[in-house]
Amino acid sequence: MREFFNPPPVFIEIAPASLKALREEGGIELPLERAADGKLTAACREKTVAALQGFVGRKSWQLRVQAVCGISLHGVSLRKISLPAATGDELERVLRLQIENEFPLPPDDLAWGWREISLDAARLEAVVVAIRRETIEDYDGLLSAAGLAPEFTVAAFARNLLCPAPDGLQAVLEIGRNYCELALFERGVSVGLKILPLPGDLAGSVLKNAPAKTIYVSGTAAQNEVFEKLSAHADCRRLEIAAGAGSSAATLGLKKSVALEIPLLPLRSKPGPAKTKFNLPQLDFSEAESRRWLLRGAALLVLLLVFPFAEALLLKPLLARKLDTLTREKQEFVSLAEPEMQFLESLKQSQPPYLDALYVFSKAAPPGLHLDSLTMDQHGDIQVRATMQSADQVMDFRSKLIASGFFANITVEEQSPNQQKVSVRMTAQWKSAGLRPAVKIDPSPDEVGKSNVGGGANANVGDGNHPPGIGGIPQS
């Protein structure tokens, strides 16, 4: 997602007569035409901007593409300076004063950078590299017009990263068509930069200006002849560069610096941005870039507000299909289960209530009752033969059966006393399903709570008007 909005960087080498650009998809090489003052001509700028725009392929809604640029040594000066040990703003002030003493132009007219060589308690040794500010600003305007966000360094510093030991004592020689660039390095820091003319004894000039024993050579022009002459007097090695458009020791070195996060000495024409708080009223919306970012922010805010409603509209068909599926499955289940339920209900209604009748008899039975026989048929006819202690118990038993509302036609057919006991034969018939009350075998939660209020022996005490019992049958 990050690469979609912010494409990978472009690595550029800018020479007096050419511009090479390299990125992951390939490279491009463009000729440069300069006027008498050394600046690019208007026609050259127009062609270069159009070619870079087509090469980068940046969309209008994307961020500007990072461009890591290495410039040639033309116009670049290097000085080794010694400063008193200082920190923070004091170091910046002392460094600017020393630059003003060492260079012909003041620091504000230069694009410059510095790198520490050594530091002790009293002195700071550093290397300062500088070029005219207008040169960097000219390149910056060219690349910015092509949709790039450029950062500048010296191309020779990038070439040093291709050496097997970049932190060693060595020289790096880039041989071009009309000139050569020689850079000396100690512990990874450049201590000397020089441009050598190509005609003449190039090998002798290199040996004269390069005290290092190891010399790395890159470039394509006159390599073999110079390489052989240098090899006779020093440890000379080639920097093997893959062929292809935009491929050079500088662009490959810049690519390596980004991939391995190796910082190169930057050339800045302006001081670094100060840490300030974001202040919307102070933004300058007259600039096209600020207006574009404002439009992007507004579009993002609109998307955040609209997204919940858009999500509901987009997901509505899916949820409707799921609801239809659930409704259809419910109907299928009801169509299968409803006949079975109706059958069970009808079976329950038609089943003779034998257990209910026995339950009512058990709740109405007086103490000491001896049940001799009990017969019931599916039509509801009941015959009971029992022995009770007295005739009063017989009448009480019959009264409770009548009070239950479960039976009809309760008749005492025969009653005969026998040795202080009474033998009785009774007949009854349960009422039809629609007329008899439902028998509640288990107590309800309210009845359980009421029965537990008093606890112990008082749990089943009635209130006189509603005798305690289960299933609506009074207990004796």
C-alpha cells in the first residue's frame, strides 16, 4: 500500500553533458545542452522534464518521487578544517565562520555539507564540501518540475560504496569521455577531490595526485590503456558495473546507500527545517502543491464520512440474500415440523388420563384408606373398591373428588360396615378433555416460595379459604 501511494526512489547522476537515471524498472540516459554560462538551455530543460516525467510515470494524486542525485566534481570544492570543540548552535556558528574564511563565497551563497573526521576534547577535524548554491537550485528546479523530490550529494562519494572496503584508504577514478574524476578516501571520508584532463599522461597525473596504494577504476572510455599503466605502479582494480541504460558506478552506489541505509554527505542549499507546530492559518494555499494536499485531505475526510453509508448500500444485497435464505429455511423447517407437532398434540389430547386420575385419587384419599381394586377403561368409567375407617371418611373422600372438578357422576354403589371399618364400592367417570381441569402435578415457583416462607411444620398451612394442596385438590 505504501508503494502504491509513494513509488520507489530514482537514482540520478548529473554530469556536464548527460543525465543518467536508474530505478527498479530500468534506466534512462539523457543528453544535456548548456549555454555559455554553464546553465541548461531552455530547450534542454523542456526535453529533460518531459523525458523524466514519462520515465517516472507519477500520477497526479501520488507524492513526489524521491530522487537521490549525485553531481559531478565540476564546481565542487573540498576543505579540511579544524574547529574548537563545540556542540549545538555554537558548532553551527563556528562552522559557518570557518567556511566563510576558507571559501571565496559566504555560506548563504553555497550548497554545502560537512562530515566529521576526528574529535577530541579540544579540536574537531572535519571535511567541508561546497558548490555554488545556484547550481544546486538549477538542478532542483529541473527535477521538481518533473515531479521529483531531489536530494543531492557528490557522485564520487556514491562510487566509493561499490568498493569492497569503503572504509579503507583508497582512490576512486571515474574515466569519462572528456575528463576524469579522482576522489581520495580515508576511513570512508573523502579527503581530496580533483578533476583531471583526459588528454596527456592520465596515468601519471593519477599517480601524482593519489598517494593511496589501491585505486578503483570505473567508466567506459580509455579504460584498458589507463588501467594497464596504473597497474604497473599500484594496486589497480576495476569496479564492475552491470550494463544497461542509466547504470553507472554513481547510480548503483546511490542505490546501495538507500538499500543499506548508508548516509552520504548531503549538499544543502537551505538550512534544515526547524521543528515547528502545525499551524493551518499560516499555510500558503497559493502554492499548487499546498492546494493539492488540501484537496487530498478534503477527499479523505469525505470518504471517511461517506464510507459507513456506502458500506450499508453495498452490503444490503448480500444481507437481503442471507435473510431470504434464513426465511426459506425457516419455512422448510415449519413445513416439516408442524405436521409432527399437530400429530403429537392430537395424540396427547386423545390419550386417556389414567395417571391424572390416579393422582387425583391419591390426593383425595383419607388416612387409613385401603384400596382393594381400581378399574378404569378408555371411555372414562371408573370402579373403586376400598376399605375406610368410617362412613365420614367415605363422604369426605367423595366430596374431595367432586371438588376436584375432574370427575362426574361420582356414586357410592355399596357401603357396608365391617368390624369398625367400612367397605365401599364407588363408581365415577372422568369429564371430557375440554371440561375437566388440567392437573398440575408439580408446584409452581410462587407456591414453592410461599410454602418456604414459614418453613418447617408451617410450610403447607392454608389460609382457610384456599386449603393447601397440589393440583387444586384440598388435603385433609
